Amino acid sequence: MNEVTSKKSWVNLADDEIDLSDIPELGEEFFKHAQMRGPLIQKNTVLVDADIYAWFQQHSPDYQQRINQLLRDYMDAQKNAD
């Protein structure tokens, strides 16, 4: 079973169908030192057609995040296609 097939088998499970018995409880001590971390963001320059850039700017105040999410979705789809 490959990674894609494996994911397809569990992604549609209801929460109560997932066996969590082998996952340890995270206690208060863990959360005293836990830190929230997001994905690494790096400032880059990408050449985009002016009309595409303008469209995103006009349609969303968070257009940079939307462009990033579209690129991530495309990347994930390509990974799953391999």
C-alpha cells in the first residue's frame, strides 16, 4: 500500500473510528514548554503577469496568502500524482 492509498483509507474515517490508544496523553508539563510554529515563510520575488496579479489584488485583501495556497494545492496535487 503506497502513501496515497494509505491516506485515502483513513481520511474518510469518522473521529470515533480512529484508534488513538497508542498515542500518549500530553500533560501540563508538555504544554508549559510547547511553542506554536507555523510553516517557514521566505520572502521571494516571482514574476507574475500583471493582469493575474491585479485580479488577485482586486478579489481578496489577503491575495498573497491565496496565491500561496493555490501554489501549495498545486504542489500537493503533483506530489500525489507521482
